[in-house]
Amino acid sequence: MIKLSTPNIEGAAIEAMVEVVKSGQLVHGEECLKFESELCEYLGIEHALVVSNGTAALHLALLALDIGHGDAVLVPDFTYPATGNVVSVSGAKVVPVDVDSETYCIDVDSLERIVTSWQGPENLRAIMPVHEFGYPADMERINQIAKRHQLSVVEDAACAIGATINGKKMGTFGDIGCFSFHPRKTLTTGEGGLVVTNNDELADRIRRFRNHGMERTERGMKFFFPGLNYRLTNFQAALGRQQLPSLDAWISKRKDLAKSYRNALQPIADAGKIRLPADNLGHSWQTFMIVLADKYDRDLLTKDLRDLGIETSLGAQSLTTLDIYPGVDVNGVSKLVGHELFKQGLALPFCEKYDDTIVEKVVSALSGLLK
Ligand SMILES: *Cc1c(COP(=O)(O)O)cnc(C)c1O
């Protein structure tokens, strides 16, 4: 079976992790602190705080900004539900915004329309753009809109570590950036996540919320406010530290693989059977998702490909189609790009370990089935 993707954990990383386990220093500790300073260096940011997963990272961002009941947060319709769920769990209202049909990221014109015409009653507090599958969302315009309307910006860069705009890393454009180290992401610690910011005050709040609202002083534990336990373990940090030096090389391989897929798929795209994802110099290619023409049944195709030994999957969800967000619409528009991407999106086998042989097999199977 050609898997959708496989985590890249080599012998040295496993040994490093085992050493930490043997040391008995299991919870947040030295390895986490070292990982954090290496992540600061890699991302070019003041504060990096490792946490238990990407959803925890997003939740901590909202807690640090004191977003909750009576507030509203703008999120792209097409994303993993966690982006909306953290808003909802925090007590704030989820305001979905449609996405672009080729970048799959938040559509900035729609965003601007919704922000400009916002009537309340909730307080619009923040924009949470997602760098979907590693494609850098248009942060220049998003930050302009945020500034004009005094909104905070929390980047959901969960699947976009290493993605850039003009060399500047995604996650460092907004007030807070959030990452995931889930096995489906390019760098993985099993479960794991990261919150980054250049704001000292926000960093302090995030650090405390992560650890029961507590900090150790010379006299013992001091509890500043009620918090959570969203810490990463020391042995997970050891895994992450071993991968970080390879990350850029992996992304570079992913860019080559995306190019191969694009070339091989072009004839099928030209025939109007599929749409290819937008390319971008700073794309980190966590996932390569094509969009099938309406006449094809994505779920059936997924099953047929599986029978041929090829694992594919849907790309992401559309928040407005989920039962957990009833009656939520986007400015009264009933047909969203997000709906189409959710229904017709097909993520192809993709990771830095794959090469042109895999691309040939996948594209030839796909061509056959789309006849
Ligand atoms: C993976 C992902 C998350 C959730 O991260 P976890 O580590 O699984 O909690 C949130 N948002 C997006 C866009 C993601 O891709």
C-alpha cells in the first residue's frame, strides 16, 4: 500500500528519545527548553512555547487574548474543525469566511466584506487565518484589515511549519502563531504543538496557562490564575529536536514532489477532470490536494484507489457543513468554495520520502479511473 504519508523518524531520533526516557526526566524540562530556543532561531521569533498539541496551541492563543463569551472570531470555512472548535469551546462565536478555490486559504475579499459590515451583537475580536496545507495566506492584507478594525491575528500555522513569505516564516506575521506536531504534519513529535509570539506579555500568559496558571518562584509555586496542563513531554521534545535540522531539506523535497505531481497531472487538469492546487514559492506542501470535477464521486474514487493499493483521503472539512455548527452561514451565501473543496478534494500520497516512481503509479491509477 502506498500510504498517504509516513512520519520521518530515523534511528538517531529514536535513540535520543530513548535516552531521555531512561533519564527519568519525562515531563516539561531541559529538552523542551532547548527545543524552544532552537524553534525561536528557526522561525525568527522572540518566544516559542511547546505544548501538548496544535489544538491546545490554538486554545492557549485565545485564552491569552482573553477571547470568550460575547466575542466573535473569523475563521476560514475550509479547515480542520479544531480551528473553529477552540473558538466555540472558548465561548466565542465562530464566524466562517469562504476560501479561495486554488490556494484553499481564507478569501480576503470575503473577509473584508464581513468585517466591514459586522453588526454584532458579538464583539469581533480576532482573525484566525489558516495556512492551509502549507500555502501562505495573504498576511499583508489580513494584517491591514486587522489593524484597521483593531482585531488580533492568530495564525493557524498547524500544517505550515517552514512555509514563508519573502523568507519570513509563517506563524510570525500575526500576534500569535500556532503549530501542530501531529504525525500528519511535516515535523512530528506524535502529539505536540507550539505557540509563538513576539509579545512578552502574551508569552507570559501563554506560559502560565500552559502550566496550571502557575510559575515557580524562589518560595515555591505561585498561581497567577486558573490554568490548564498543556505541556509537552521532554522525550517528545527530543524527537522534535532531531527533526528540526532536516526540516528545510524535507520541504525542498516536497516542493520537487509537488512539481512532479503538477507536471504529471497537467493533462488530466487540461481535460477539465481535476483542478490543481495553486503553487507559491513559500509553500511548504504539507498536503497535495487536487479537486475533482463535479461529475466524479470522491469517496468512490478513494475506495477504488485503495483497491489498487493507493491510500488517498479528503483534504479538510467545511465548518458550515458540520452539524456542530448549525445555522451558521457566510453572509447568506449558500454555495461556498469550501463546500466544493470538502466534497471534491482529494489528498494524494505525499511526503519527502516519495519520488517520481510513486507519482507515476498514483497518476497512472488516477488517469485510468477518471477515464
Ligand atoms: C492538524 C491541524 C490542527 C490540529 O492540530 P492537532 O495537533 O491535531 O491538535 C488544527 N488546525 C489545522 C489547520 C491543522 O491542520
